[in-house]
Amino acid sequence: MSTPPSPESIMQLGMGFWASKTFLSAIELELFTELAKHPEDLDALRSRLGLHERGARDFLDALVGLGMLEREAGVYRNSPQAELFLDKAKPSYIAGMLEMANHRLYGFWGGLTEALRTGDPQNETRHGQDPLFETLYADPARLKEFLSAMTGVSHGANVEIARAFSWADYSTVADVGTAQGDLVVQITEANDHLTGIGFDLPVVEPIFEEYAARSSASGRISFRGGDFFNDPLPSADVITMGHILHDWNLQDKRMLIGKAFDALPDGGALVIYEALIETDGGFDYTGADCQGWLSEAGFNTTRVEHLVGPDSMVIGIK
């Protein structure tokens, strides 16, 4: 006899935010960073993190159940993946995006139904604040958090681009909308014949320089300040755009691709890869859509290659 239907998976899906917010709060409290120093029992952790006794045990045990902590004889320690990826003191820390998810994005998703009905953004502009990028770039602390988040969400794809693309044929790369510069860092570290440029608004420069200074390839990395809407793009053999085009309408997408085409030499390459939407005119697209825009701009050949997770890159050769 077949197993009768169960509501268990439905309830787990519908209440999934319980697990998510528990995990995000642990990141906000820097629990994993504290436990990376040394394991602790309940009372010591409560004291170190400033937790009220009412929910502390349930909170920590929930993280054990989620696989983020381990508990033995009443002592809590990080799981192996939490120890490697969620300790802010380690270069392998990837939770910048999760910090932003907690501080910014979590609340916005409460407006999803309205967004589906109206098509309106549910970010800062919903409450009459300035548009997203004006808001972020005006506040140094929020800007650094945002740029760190972009590193976290892009790092896996950046490592794969540095490994998988045919860099031996080129000597220079410019990353447009570079944020902290992780893509340039990964590419130049993996290819010691390359020099890299990070291109972003001038306010980003000190954050980029701080991040690049930790790289073994720092001597081959530089920053170029500018506005990709109003200024020419840096000339380079390869231009990269990670998580950029999705934010803009079709006219702006085509304009940015055209600027990249103009900045490339014959035989140069444009590499595009993608993720989230934050602006009124922004929209996601297929690899075939992007290949069409590249062909319209004059690129001779195009192709799509999968990277990691949901990310793929679209490559155009001039």
C-alpha cells in the first residue's frame, strides 16, 4: 500500500523562517566567532553573548539540530562547516551576505505578496527613503556591509571564474562594479601573469584597498574610480561584470554591454555572471537573452558556462 499523504513537508516549508532567523541571529551575535576561540557551556556562552536565560538553551540546541553546532557533555562547539566559514577571524568567512540578509533582506521578504501584485520594489524605497544605491553609498558602515555581502554571495563563482576561464590568452582584467574586489583578487592570485583593475564609485576605494592589501597579488591590483553610467570603462583585455546587469532595465543593460565592447581590444572578452534584483527596472534573464544582447553589441562569438550553484557566466569575444 502506498504511504498516505503527510502534511509534514508542507509545515516545514511554511515555517522555514524559524530555522532561517535562528541561524541569522546566531551570525548577528557572532556566536560562531566566539566559539571558534574555544568551546563553552551554556552559562559561559550566555554571559559572553549577553543572552537572557529564558531562550538561550533552546536557541543553542536549535542550532545543534540545524547542524551548525555540536554539543557534548553540555559543552557547545562549532560544527566543521561553521568553524571554517562562519568565524569572522578567518579569511574563509563567507557570511557577509548573511549579515545583510539579516539586517536588510529578511524584512523585505515580508512584502513579497505585494511585490507580486504590484511589481514595486520592497526595499528602502517602499518607505520613502532614497533609492537603494544612494542610501547604501551615503553610509560608510552600511556600504562596507553591503560590499562584504557581495563578496560572500560571489566568492564561489569568483573562484571558479579564476580557474575555468582561459586566462592564459590575456594579460589584463578590469572588474566593473568591483565592490571589495574579490573577483580581481581571485583571478590575479590564480594567474600570476595578470594585472587587475577594480572599477567602482570613488567612495569604494578604501574598502577595496583594505581587501586587496591582504592578497598575495596586491602588487598587481589597482583601483579605478568612476561611474559606469557616466564614465568610460577601463580598457583591458577582459572586462568582467558580476551581479551588475540584473539591476538595470533593458536599455541600460545594452548600454553597459556597449561600453564594455568599446573598451575591449579586438580579441578581448566580456564575462558576465548574475544574481538578485533591487531596482525598479531590473530583471533577470536567460543566457540566451544575454547572448543576444552581446551579439547586438558586436561580439563575434558568445557562449554560456555554468559556474557554481545558481551562477553561470556568459562570455562574449570581440
